[in-house]
Amino acid sequence: MIAISLCMIVKNEEKTLARCLSSIAPAVDEIIIVDTGSTDATREIAADFNARVDSFAWVDDFAAARNFAFSLASKPYIMWLDADDVLEVSELHKLKALKHQLGDTVDSVSMDYHLSFDEFGNVVNKLRRNRIVKRERGFQWIGAVHEYLEVYGNIVHCDVAVTHKSLGHDSDRNLTMYENRLRRGEIFTPRDLFYYANELKDNGRYDSAIRYYDKFLATGKGWIEDNILACGRLADCYHELNEPRNMMDSVLRSFYYDKPRAEFCCRLGYYFLQRDELQMAVYWYKQALHAENTDTTGWGFANIACSTWLPQLQLCVCYDRLGDYEAAHLHNEQAASYRPEDERMIANREYLSQRLSKRDEGGVVLV
């Protein structure tokens, strides 16, 4: 059985740290908390879990803080979490079992990262991260902001999932860090350009975000998943600026990097549906249902709705408008198979039953 050091960096996390540590403590053999300047009860909460608590002077560099935390680990393997992450009970049991299954030839273990959920508890957005690494390999974190752990060797992709349960953070924290770096004259890597553009978008600075997404894509050096995501976020920016033609061009730009992904097929379907070009909308929503996910390892950002219930519901809308109520009913039932308690599908079922019985009233629900 492998032994694990949990290494975390924190600052003013009194609202979430106990929840996080309670969820993971039974599966780890050492807890190391590196505090970067808390003024609340964070350190006291960490001590309640018999954690080693050390300080690190904040230097606007997340990778530096995480590497310091890793340097304090004493067990053969290191796991990392953020304070607003948790392991659900079922995942904790999986992790305990995994510790018994893994041998010392493993260099890294990747896990799913569940980012958001719908009102029925279904995972909406997820990706995959390297979570546990072999200490003697000396793997390092890279990047002052939106840092990543660079690993190689024997990587195991396990079925344990970490759940992100954020209570919110300073919305402009990362943006300020990037702009401080620009003022110091730093040259941004392609990855920096991408994440800086994300921060600009998230803070409503859409014109600037567009400029930096374009700079990022123009380097030709981005990871394919980031390239595709940049196209989607460019489309979002143009949508906010009410520029539908540029929005469409951004969607189509994603096809340069890969086969049409379900999310982009849904974007095209919605564009044509809004223009009442129903046959075109039907075509693209059906493509979403059959789109091949070439990112089979799950490392990229996945919007699960776009390949499951959403295109089915929108096809229901399209076929209703086309007067094909049997097809509309079929697709509504397919959508409901994913979300049986969704009031939209329930209302559509009642309406379409009436339509199929030759009664004419109401309409189906458009997302």
C-alpha cells in the first residue's frame, strides 16, 4: 500500500478548509498546509486535523507556493487539493481502495475534477487533473497563475473524482496578478495569453479578451483543447457584444483544430433555431448527438449537456415548429431520460400528448 502526503496552499479558508480536510483525512498519511497570509482561523482549523502548518511569503506565484508545499512532504506519494475541493464519501472509499492497488512503479495518478452540477445533482462540467505524484520524481508546478503540474512516465487514470464546491473568491485576483506581470514587462507564454484572456472575459472586458484570445491562437503553440476552448470563449465574447457573424466565425474556427465537437454543434443549432432555419438547426443538433469526442482521456473541459439532453430537447423544439409531433415527442422523451424531473420535459410531454390527440394549445419549451 502506498502512503500519501496531502499538500495544500491556503489563505483565509476558514469557511471551507474543515469540510475539505474532513473529506480526505481518512485516506492520507500526512497533511501539510502552507499558509500564504491568512488573517482568519485557517491555521487553527488545520491544526485541528494534526496538520503540519508552515508559512510562505506570497510572491504572486501559485507554482512557487505549491512547489514549497511539495518540498515539505515526507511520504512516497503526494496528493494536492484546494480548500474548496472535497471527496464525496463514495470517492473516499475508492481512494482508500486505490492505495492498496497501486504499486511503487506509478509516477502519477489522474482523477476527474467535477466542476459544476445541475439542480438534479448531475455533473455538468468536468475535466481531468494529475492528483497524486511520486515524490522522488520531483515533479514541479509551472506557471505563476493557473499553474499546472508537469508530469511524465507511468500515469494511471483512475475513476476517483474530486468535487469542486467553491463559495466564491476575489473575482479580479488572477486578473490583477496577470496585469502586474504585464506592467513588469514580462513576456507571456501562449498559455499565459490564453488564461489572461479567460480572466478578461470573466470580468466583462470582452474586447480585450478577444484581442488576447486571437494573440493566443496566432502563436500556433497552444494545446489543442485550449485552442478549441478559446474558440468557444471567443464566440461567447462576440455574443455578449451582439456580433452574431463574428460569433459564428468563432464557432467554425474550432473546426480547424478538430472534428466538430458537440458543444459547437449545439451552438450552430441554436444560431439557426433563433433564425427560424429549422432544417439547419435539426442538422446541427443531430450532429451534436453523434459528435465523436476525440479527447478520450477527458483532459479537456467537457460540457456534458451538449452531448446528452440539451440537443434532444432542442430537437423537440424544432420538430414541434415543423409540425412533426411524433418526432418532437420522441426527442423530448430522450431528453427526459437524462432529467426525468425536469419541469420542461414534463410540460412538453403533456403538450405533445395533446397535440398527438389533435388538440392544439401551448408550445414546447426552448432553452
